[in-house]
Amino acid sequence: MAAVLLSPLGVWLLVALGLAAVVALIDRHLALLAGLSLAAFLLGAGRGALAATVALPPNLAGENVAVSGTVDDDPIARKASRRLIVHVDHVATGAEQTRVTVRIEATVYGMTPLNYGDLVLLAGEIQQPPRFDQFDYRAYLAEQGIAGVMPGARLVRVTSRGGYPLRATLLGLRHAVVDAVDRALPEPQAALLLGVVFGYRAALPPTLQQQMISSGLIHIVVISGLKVSLLARIIQQAVGRFAPAAAPPIAAGAMAGYALLAGASAAALRAAAMGIVVVIAGRLHRDSHVFVSLALTAAVMLGLKPDLAGDVSFQLSFAGTMGIAAMTDRIATWFAWLPAVLRDPFAATIAAEAATWPMMLANFHQLSLIGPIANALVLPLLPAVIVLGGAGAMVGGSIALAGWPLLQAAGMIASWYRLVIESLGSLPLAAITMPYFPPRWLAAAVILNGGALAGVQLRQFFWRKKVWLALALAVLATVVLLLIRPDGRVHVYALDVGTGSAVLVRTANGHQLLIDAGPDTDRLTQAMGRALPPTARTIDVWVIAGGRRVNIGAAPAVLSRFRIGSLVVADPDPWSATMRALVQQAQSEGIPAGSVNGPLEVDGVRLSQASDGRSWLIEADKAVLAVVPPETSWTSLPAGVSGVIFTSGGPADWQGPGQGFSVIQVAANSRDGLPSRGVLDALRGAAIYRTDRLGTIELVLVDGRIHPASG
């Protein structure tokens, strides 16, 4: 985990070496243990550092290509399109054809039948998977071995082929299960049952999924250790009554089959591995200590696939399980007045949320407040719905009439689940949302949360008051520094305001400069909420580069939400009525307002108007970033510019060449301001980042260079 998540790794290796030496010097009896622990740490770090990463070849990103390959999974049907996972073997760019082994996700339109194993020829632009504000889609696809995406791919040719027999058999069984449930139950009960029992979420309505997140119940539609453990316990108890010796291997085989039927995803395999470890321990008459089993399972899985250390579901799974194991019993004693059937899931949910809330806020920016209540109403029926739904689907796949009664009973439970989800998930205060939650806040929350949970577990040692006081003060100082202190770097944000102009600069010491405000109030406030901490309520300098709606449509929101140090108008055109009203309102609120008169400098960041009279240059250290509107007279960037932000979709004409990187502010699902093909072709040679695909683009100054924070 250190090799994958922590950088630079050398510092952490030195820390580990120092800790081992300190332990050995304090107590010589622990010298061997410290040495073995250090050796294990170094082996793990080496495995992580040498792990191959899933990445698209640099020469293919952003290129229009033709690819040939094999459909590697079931196509997922959408309203007007289908999503394919294609194992590419050849790529053609122009007249050149090369052999490439990579997996991509392609979206195709049309009605041509497609199935697993088919050979396809696709044409289109191959891209790096996007990273959104609240979801790292690139990391999500990389976990599945997918390195690129091809949105709007054109299906040139398809040739039917069966694929691997075992995989085809499992997919055929999956189709039979889905068809059996769809025949027996209406929507959304059918989709909900398939999600709960088998982890199939493709058919779940987006509204229902959001309500499940708000109510803290999204975990019931993923393959988890809880479901696999329930399955193992039910099978082991049933078989153990007449064949005790055969029960453990049958239970282990059932868990492996269940994981394969669920798609053999990382989450399914992880859950099955955990369950199998417990079963094997029981067969060997060994105690299945939760923390030891978790450590063993984590070590094996990370050894096989080190990239899992950065997988959110991996982190949540293990943190949640540790929280449940460490705190559920103690929390349950606080609610002894509740019936046991409600008390246990209620306590387990509180324990899991207590252990995982930092990661939930950092990755999903939302934390359910009603999760314990919702889980208390849902989890007691989980064994019944798994048994009835699973048995009904398996039997119904072969004999429809035989599985119908079981599926109807499971459908009644799914209807109850739907009622709970829709009722609780739609409440106004169902969840806390926190758009701004940067990595250093996650580090502070993990330190604080981990220290608190460790203190609860180790409270019998509280008699060492001086030691605990020193540790508490160190933790508090670290947390305060991480929460309050800026990270010492200059950040530039091309805000996701649609087709418009809004660029935010945050200096190394936490000062803010804003260029324009964009056309839409809601989008501006959301984008700035994600970029700035809640305590940042001052804009030191606000530059208005244009008087049109795309520049200042959201200006009232800036005046109402922030304290403005000074307003600088740099519009070369005659002032519009909106511009005059904005300046008058600012002056009435006591904000100094005037026309641009030379460069502006705040905390080492310099803003200056460019030679075309419309563009702006942001200079920090030795790096120069240009902010270029569509009205510019430039057709290429001046020498020495590190990169460019094209506002409002960019200019109609651009000759290039691309320098460093190019960011384009443009709205999704709209042709208003969409960059032309000629402009995009002229920018070749530079990485292109678009707000309609990636959301707000964050740029960071590191070692005298400005580059995108997401890579």
C-alpha cells in the first residue's frame, strides 16, 4: 500500500527502517520481530513499485483510429447505445497498422446484434478515461484492466464467434438467471432483486441508485463479504447435517461459483477469498480471528494485484469490516432496548460508518445520516431474499414454473426494500454532502479517526497519561495543520461552468484571484464549492475580462457569497448595461472598482493582460499560463507559455501548434461553443482536457511547471 499510495516511497522506507531500529533498541527481545516486519514491508514495497500499471499508450490518446478485437464481456444496453468491453489486438492509424494488447470501453449506436466473443472492427477517437470531480472513472476502469475509452465509436464490421467456453457458459447461465427474474417480476423490483442477489446493477434506475446512496443502502447491490458469509453459513449448515466432512469444501466451492456468476469482479473475488479463508480455518480447527484473516486476505490480494491498494471499494471493504469487528458488540450494548433482529444490523452499520466516513466523504462527497435506521429495516431480511431470489432464479432459469413462487416471495421483500429506499432516501436531511474534501483533509480525517478508534480499543492502557497526552497533542497539531494550512502550491482551476469563462487561482498561502464568473449561477457555486474549502470566503482580486453573459452571468453569486478585495474591469469593448450594473452594485457595497492599469500581483502570482488585449497571462515562479477567449486575435501561443485555458469553447480559428497542454471550457451535451475539429487538430501534440468530459480541471504549480493535477 505504501508503494502504490505514498510518494516519494524512499521517505517511507527510511521511516520504516527508523521504526524498526528504534523498536530493536528499546527492547532486544523484539529485534527479530522488527527485522521480519521490516523485511515484509520491503518485499511488499518492491512488489508494489514493480507492478505493471494499466495505461493507454501515449501515442494513441486523442487519435482517430480503427481498432480490431474481441468483445470481452456482455454488452450493456442503454436507451440508444450499447457499451462494449473490447480486447484490442490491432490498431490502425492512417495507413499504419500496429499490434497492441489493450482493453478499451467503447460506446456504439445502432441495432447490430453483438455478443460476447464477437470479433469487431471499430472506428473513432480513442481517449484516456476521464476523471470527474466526485469520481475517478479512470481508476475505476483501470481496476478492470481497461486503459481507454472510445465514445461514439462506429461499428464497421462484426463477426460472430463463441469466445472462451467456460466464460461463455457462465454468461449463458447469467442470461438465464436474468431472464427468469425479468419474466417473474416487474421493474424496478426485478432490477433491485438482481442487484441484491447477484450484484447486477446495470438495470437499476439512476434515481433509485441515488436514493440508495443517500439512505446508506448502496452496499446491498454489490457482492460483499456479508453476502458471501451468509451464503457460506447457510450451505455449510444445510450440508453439515447429513455430510459434515463434505460441508466445508462444498461451501467453499459454492462461494467460488457465486463469485464467478457475479462476474468475477475484484469485489466478488475479494469477498469469496475472505469467506474461503474462514471456511478453511474452521476445517483446520483454527480460530478465524477477523483481523488476522483480513490481513492475510489483503496480503494475498495485494501481492497478486498491487493496484487494488488505490481501489476505493477495496479500502471501504476492509475498513468497514475492521470497524464492524472492533465496535459492533460495544455499540450493541448501548441499544439493548431494541429487539435483537434490529439491534445487530443497526450497531453494525454505525460501526462501519464510524470506520469509513473519511473515505466516503473524500470519494463520494456524501455521508448518509439515516444509514443505521435504513439498514436495521433492510438487513434482517437479507438472508431470506438471497435464498429465495437465488434459488428461484437458478431453478427458474431451467423450469420457469418451478421458480415462479420463490421469485414472487423474493419480489415481496424487494418491494419492501424499494419502499424503505424511496421513503428514507428522499428525505431532505438524509445525507451530509461536502463537495470540498481534498487529499490532505482525508489524511487529517484518517489520522483523527484512526487515533480515536485505536484509543477506544486500547483504553485499558490510559493509565500512561503522559504518553497518551503527548500522542494526542501530536495528532491534534497534525490534524490542524492539514485542515487549515494551504499546501504551499499555486492552484489554477478551469471551473466547470459550461460554455463560458471562469478561472480561479489559489495562491500558495491561500489567497484567491478570479477571472470572470461564467454564465450559470448554480454551476459556478458548485464548482467553487468543490475547489475551495468552506472557510475560503474572500476573493482578493476579481478580473472581469468581458461584459457578455458567458463572462458575468453568475456575477451576482460572487458578490453575495464572497468578500471582494477589488474589482478590475478589463473589457476592451464598450460596457454593456449588465457590466455597468455590476460595477455600480460593487461600488455600492464598498468594493474598489476600476479599469485595468498594468499587471496585478498577489502573493507571488502575477496577472497581466496579453498583447492581443483580450487574453490574460498567469505567471507564477517561471511558469506562464494563458487564458484565451474566443475573441482573441492570436492564432498560436507566444513562446514561453506552458499551457492554455480556452474559455467559452475556444477560438473559431487556431493554427497551433499545441504547447504543453490545452484546457477547453465547454458545456456537455450542447453544440454551443463546441470546439471545431480544425482547432482540435491544430492542438495535436498537446494534451487536451475538456470540462464537458472531466468537470473542473485543476492545474498545479510544481517545480516551476504548471501541469494538470490529474495527469
